[in-house]
Amino acid sequence: YFMKQILILISLVLFSFNLSAQKYMTKTGYINFFSSTPIEDINADNYKVSSALDAATGNLVFKLDMKSFEFKKSLMQEHFNENYVESDKFPNSSFKGKITNLAEVDFSTNGKYDVQVDGELTIHGVTKEVSTTGQINVNGENLFAKSEFKVKPADYEIIIPKLVRGKIAEELLVKVEMKYELVK
């Protein structure tokens, strides 16, 4: 009987921790990629990135529609979707990872915290391990997260035709900015 009461008590405590676990979400995150060569700069913005962050575990996920990238030149956007990332065949990109230094982030105290994030980035149907740094700014019930890292299109089997190789950098700079809201 005593053992049964302890198990019930432990279950209630674990259940209450789960209920108080803070989860943050956004459907309007921002990702930009930039390519610079002597011939041409390419800049694209995506304001429709969905992401969720579990403050208790550090688990982090991102999902974005490749066709939501906006380019200054419509021809660039068309080539990006049809010829490079093949958006009809691979409509989404995603990231699943974790904040590895979670103990250094206090989600209950306003402030800026440097984070290390490791996970798997999937682009063009290819998944690769990635590791990067970023920053989380806690502001009440909102989190502002940002990061920058480089991606090589060749690593994701994105083929750049010889005719335009000089116009597209071998590495693209990717900037991520998220405004998360506490899920209640």
C-alpha cells in the first residue's frame, strides 16, 4: 500500500512538471539566405517559418515552405524553385535539434543567453548534421532567437549549372530570427 502511494505521488509530481513545461511557438519566423560573388548578390527572405521550442528539454524544430522565399528578381525566384531546390518535388525544409547548453539559459529571467544548437538540417531531401551558435533573448513570455550559419548547396545535392556557377557562392550565409510566444 505504501509503495502504491509513493508511485502515485511520483506520477503526480512528474505530471505537474510536464504541465508547467514551457513551450514556445511561432508561425511567422524569418529566415534569410545571402550569396555574394563578384558577379552578383542573391538575397532571399522567408517570413513564414514555423518553429517550436521546448524550454524543458531544449528540443527545437523548424519547418519552412521553400516557395515562400521572396527574391528581388522574380526570375531568380523561378530558377530557385524550379531548377535548384526543386520545390515541387521537395516543398519543405526542416531542422530538428536541441540546445545543448540548456542549463545556461534561464527562461524565467529576462536577458540574453548564448546557446549552442546541434541537430539535423534537411534541404532538398538531404539531411545533414549541423552545429551552430545563437542567442536567445528572454523578454517576459516572449523569446527572440537568432543565429547565423553557412550552408553549401552541394552538400544538399543542389546542382548549380556551369553556366551560372560564377553567380552563386559555394557557401550561402543563412540568418535565422524567431519571435516565439509562450503557448498557454
